[in-house]
Amino acid sequence: MAAPSLPCLLLLSFLLASPHLSAASRGSFLKLPLLHRPSPAPQLLRRGRSSGSPVTSGAPFGVGQYFVALHLGTPPQRLLLVADTGSDLVWARCSACRGAGCSRRAPGSAFLARRSSSFRPHHCYSASCRLVPRPSSPPRCNRTRLHSACRYEYTYSDGSLSSGFFSRETVTLNTTSAKTKAAAVRLKGLAFGCGFQVSGPSVTGSSFSGAQGVMGLGRGPISLVSQLGRRFGSSKFSYCLMDYALSPPPTSYLIIGDGPGEENATTSSSLAFTPLLANPLSPTFYYVGIKSVSVEDERLPIDPSVWSLDDLGNGGTILDSGTTLTFLADPGYRPILAAMRRRVGLPAAEGAPPGFDLCVNVTGAGRPRMPRLSFEMEGGAVFAPPARNYFIDVADGVSCLAVRPVGTAEGAGFSVIGNVMQQGFLWEFDGDRSRLGFSRRGCAAS
């Protein structure tokens, strides 16, 4: 998922209105569970460029996203949001319903704004309102009218959108804090989008089943990471995405802040680091530099410029937890596909599902050995995921390469390392030092 650029000149005024953590729950980090759902088909949710919570797998719902549960409003209403490092805006599907008929809705299908005493839209003339993309034809804004609400329109690359009121609300997160093993953290004044209009396959299709919105974790000032980071004094966050194929799916975790002391120091010592690159034209994304790609230790003849940002801000490679499969620029994808075909050593599968260029028959193969894939990153770190991160089972006896080509029309020409490729690794996004750390250690279920 990818989001539009946001003006930086208004950041100072926005910081003054950042969320307030209740005194009882202040700590150096939040640890939130992530919940996961596997996808039966490639899912791509990216925004067009124009604390530890549990992270839960969406496996039970048949979709390829990871979710964070939170409680929004007063009294709290439970919602599931897609955890997305490729966008900034935190938004939830909203409903103006408040009468007796609301009881016929599925519990948690939308946030009922009128049932919350703490819900407040930002005024359309506020500095905060200028931090979000506006509708092309916004209604007239009345400077003196108290309830002249800020309207936003957030569009994704496939035309999907969320639009409504950019608002502030109290949010409660069930988390592990620095002082207690379990705590409910309340934040007042969280900036979020109350989406009264939600449309398009990325935010209403099978990949979104069971979710009520998106938790933007990007680098911009309105992301959850930025809003909470200002309270913790650190823009660092980390997560582990546990293997979606396991049943029942284990719990992953999203940690916002420096992490739990001694445990964090132990895992940090095992991290390999690569610089996070900046793209002023797409400041939301976490760009990394790839120097080379190898299959079975054979360095492939791919020009490094395939993975790089050009002078106009095009191209590059990002990590995106909101995209399921990995999408690589076509000049890099083709040599990888060819090398995999030469070395896979298994017969082609008949009747493989559409959308994959390489599927093999693994019936009777026991534990088939797949070709090893590795990425040499800027700074010397090597990302060498296990084969299950790029060969996935799509049917009985059929395993497919979970990497797809991307061209200008499909993704602004940049490559995306999706959440399946990231599984089983601890990822640490350190905005203060502009670096990304990763390790196979420290990613056990807890």
C-alpha cells in the first residue's frame, strides 16, 4: 500500500496536537499483536504516488494481510486494521448510524462515530487538515462555522479509495508496556480518517475481508508510528511476520519504540543493517538499496540501476507489509525467473492457477529443495530468505514462485518486497538512524 506525499511545512503545528498517552500507561515501547490472513491470489494494496501490538494473521479469512486490533472511541469499539508500512494514513470504515437499526449490523463492521463522545473532526481550515489529500471538488469551507469538517480522499494505485472526515479520537491498545506485562494504553487525539466512502478491490475485496481499515506505518507525520514516536522520543519500530501457512497461525508482534530492554539488546546485536534511502517525491516509503541478486550463489547479470532511484524519484525498492507477494522491476525479474527455471529440478505443474509464471509439481517430493535466492543490500547486509518465503503452496502438490514482475503501469516502476518474503525475520525500522535491520533471530512466537 502506498500513500501520497504530505507537506512537511505543517509538521510543527501538527506535532503540537499529537496524541496524549494516559499517565498510567506511559512506557518506552508498545507491543501489539499482529494477526495474519493468507491470500489465495496475489494481493497488491499500494497508494498511488500522485508500542507493541499483536499482529494477527488473516489466515482464517483467506487473505494475505496482517492486522492490528484496536478499540476506537468512547466507549471503545473494537476494529481490525491492516498493518501497512506503505502508507501513512490511519483510517477506519465509518458509519453515521446510531439508532436501533444499528444493532442489525455485524459487530465491528464499521466505526459508529455518533456513538462516541470523543469523536471530533478536524476543522477544514486547521493546519492538520492540510496534511491529508483533499477531494478534487471539496465542499465550501466556512472559516467561522464550528462544524465545517476537514474532508480527505485517499486513493490507491488501483483506483481504490477511502474518503470522509479527517478526525481525532481516543484509541485504546491492548499491549505489553515497559512497566507491566499487559496493559490497556489510551491515547487521546489520535489523528485518523473516518471513511464514510470506501470503494475498490484493494479495500473491499477478498484481501480486505474482515478488516475495517488501514493502520498506516509509513514515514510521514500522520502515520501511527510517527504519532506515537513523538511520545516515546523514538521513531523506531519493529515487527515479526510469522509464517502464514502454519495452523493455527502464531501471533506476530508490532513493537513501537525501543522495545523491551534486555531482550531488545540481545536481538539488536544479531541484526544486519542496510541504510534506509530517502525519496523526496515519495516520502512515505521505506526504500532500501539492492546491490546484487544471486540464485544458488550465482550472481545474476542484473544492472544495479534496475533497483535504484533515478534523479526524478522513479524506481527504487521498498519494503511493504501491506503487499502480499513480491513485485520486482521486470529487467530484474526476468533473470531471476530464468535462473529459477534452470535450477528448480521439478516437473512443471499442470493446471496451475493464473498469475504465476513458474509452478512445479511437488507431489511425492517429500521436502523438495528449491533454489536459494539472496539479495546483497547496500552496506554489505545479505537478505537470504528460506525457500518457503518465495515458493508457496497454491494447491495440493503445486508450489509456485511468489514473485511477480512489475512495470510502470502496475506500480510506478518500483520494486516491492512483500509480506510473504518478509516472513520469519525480525525487521527493525530505525528512522532516527535511517537504517533497516533484519535477522532470523528474535522472531519466535511469544
